[in-house]
Amino acid sequence: MKNLITTIFAILVSVAMVQAQETTTIKDAKTDISKLFVKLKDSAKPDIYVDEKKFDFPLDLIDQSKISAVFVVKDTKTLKEYNAPNGLVFITTKMKTESVEFKIKTADSKKPMVIVDGKITDKATLETMSPDTIESVSVFKGEEAIKKYNAPNGVIIITTKK
């Protein structure tokens, strides 16, 4: 009976103490963006895990714009497993995109044609472009490249984001 009362009390305390997420929608003419903010009540001291690692610092140190999900754990078994009587909050951040690098390995005499937004450019321009600005990349080689672009060494067509 004591275990049942203690369990119910722990659930009520964790639910009452943790105000884990607040969603704000910002409407713009072009986009509909939802932002997630995490705010804990002053009296709440739940255990916080960020990307599966215990976070022992003030929550203000987390960049709110990089949060992708927040999970508030209310399951008593999990609370016991993590030894978190005051509650448990899991925060998942948006992962950094892997760095993308363009490398074209060809002999100098066999350079492919590079077209960016309809304009012919060189390989050096391609290598200095940020992957975040690229919308699509198409590669043509062989007969198709010769027929469409008169490029016997192939062609790389890049369309940037507008």
C-alpha cells in the first residue's frame, strides 16, 4: 500500500512540477513556423537529458531554436530506472547536417562543364559553393551530355535555392 501511495505521489509531483513544452506558432505570409520552447517551473528540478546525455547545467544554456523534440517521462518504472524522483525530461536537438564537400576527380583535359543557374562556370566555383544554397544537382554524361550541351566530358547542372 505504501508503494502504491508513493508511486501515485511521485507521478503527481512530476506532472505538477514539470511544464515541459510550450509551442508558439509564428505566421508569416510565406511560411508557417512552429517553435518549441522549454520552460521549467522554478520549483521543478527534474533530471534533464539532452541527446541521451545527462545535462547538469541550467536549461537556459540550450539554444531553444535547436530543439526538435521534448519528452516528459511520467512512467514510474522509468523514473525509478533513472533514479529521478523529481521527474525526467528528454530533449532531442536538431542534428547538424553533415558537411558536404564537392570534389570532381578528372584529368585536367577532361573537365566536365559546370552550369550554375543556367550560366556556365568553372569547377572552382562549384567547390566554393555552400551545400546549403543548392536546391538540386543533375549530372549528364555520354551521348546525352553531347546532344544537350555539346559537352563530351559530361555536364554538372546546379540549381540554387531562390
